[in-house]
Amino acid sequence: MSLATHPSGSGARLRLTVAAAAGSLLLAACGSSASSGGSVASDLHDQLPEQVRSSGVLRIGTDLSYAPIGFKNAQGKPDGLDVDLANALAGALGVRVQFAEVPFDRLFLGLQAREFDVVMSGMTDNLQRRDGTDDQARKMNSGVDFVDYFITGTSIVVAKGNPQKVSSLDDLCGRTVALQRGTVQASLAERQAGLCEKSRKKLTIQATETDDQALALVAQGRAAADLSDTPAAAYAAQQGRGGAQFQVAGEQMQAGPYGIALSKEDTVLRDVLAKALDRVIRSGDYDKILAKWGLSAGAAQNAVVNGGF
């Protein structure tokens, strides 16, 4: 059970300073075949790869446990920033979307197995993911390309009142930190653990399948903090027991872009998605979606391919 109260389909308002198994549960989305301008964008539709064009469906892998980016609402339907933006992109392309719910750390495997066409799940575009390497620069997979659509960073979530006085990564030395496995926060914590070791204060990392599970460890006093993306951290602080359970501590760290991930060979789909995103941005629908979720501070000015670092 989620610690945060999920919002209804009308959206949750946030305030930001910036901005299982591989088997998929297919969830129908309310994607329209009309563009944001009200008519089918035939020029972009005609540029889609034949498989997507003929099926009329863009298959998206996502982890629906990360409000307000992607989650299941009170009706059990996909909701959040990524869901709304995916539907807007589908409208610009003249197709529907179909979401495959997959744990975050299995999304790359599903993409490589062609279980879906793209991954859209609050995934940070960085060089390591594009190269398909691990923290030791060892090759793990063929890597991916990204179409970047939003800017955010990492924040620290602590229990209300901050009983362990954590305001920076260095304050975590000698303590336990919780986080969702497979995320950029996991890599950040591993690097911090090496620094803590030099000061002989071990940092214990508790990796969980979902961010809600990491938050539960903080709520139970079994972890001093949870590391998560800033939108999710702000949402937890506002929604956990009506704002009485968690708070965000310290400053946002390591700002970077969220990207739609695709296999490197899918350059045709990558490029048409970038064009569709630019169209949604220019139409004003992009700004409306961000405003709905209180995420306007993270707005991108245009689509960028592989812009992370």
C-alpha cells in the first residue's frame, strides 16, 4: 500500500524549487488519434516506423509507482505527468498508447526484448545508460537513446522534523539510506558510500523495488532518508499523512533531463518522437500538462536527443 495518497485524475498540485517481473501488465490508456490541434497529424504519422503506423499503437513500458510522474489513480488507471504527456504525443502522431507496467529495474530488459517500443518512466538521460555500462564502466547492454522532455534532480526525503538532522549526502555517513533500485539515486548512493568509508562511517544502502517501499523504511525509522527524484520527493512531503509524515531536506542535487528511452537502432521512431514533442510544446499543451501536476519549473524549451551527461 502506498504511503502517499494518490490524486484523482484531475491532478495533484505540487511546489518544486526546480524543477514483479519482466512480465508486463498491459493497461489501456485514453490516447486519442487526434493531434493537439484537433486533427490527425498526417505528416508525423506517415514518418512513423511501419510497425507502429500499421498497428496504430505506441507501446510504452513504465513503472506506475512513482507519483506524480507515473502511477495508478483511484480508479486503477495510469495517471501522472508521463501518462498525460504520452497521450499528447500519441495525439500528435495520430496513434494510441498502450502502457506495459514493469518494475523500474526491469524496463531495459523489456525494451531489449521488444516487449514495448519505448520506455517513459521518469528515467534520467545520462551517459552511463546511453552507453549501457555500470558504475565500473563495464558493458552491461547495448545502451539506449533518449528524447529528453523534462528537467529535474535528486532530493533527500526525511521523517517530519528531520530527527536525524540530515541535510546533505555527507550527513548520511554512518546511517542507512533507502532508495529504489536501478535509479540514478542508487549510483549516487554507491559513490557516497565510498566517500563515507574513507571517514570510517559506513553508509548502509537499502534498495527497494519501489519508492513507496523506501519511504516506508523512513517512516518506520529503519532508514534516515530516502533519495528520490525531486517531484516524487515533493509529492511525498505534501501527501504523506496530509503533509505530517515527511519533509524534503537540503538542496536539490544533480539536475538532469528525463528522457523517453528507445533502442539505439530505432532512430526513425526517435526522430519522429522528437518532432512530436516539439509540436506538443509549441501548441501549449506541454505547459498545461506541467501546470496540472505543479511541475512547470522543470519545463524543457524543446526536444533534445541524448542531452544528458
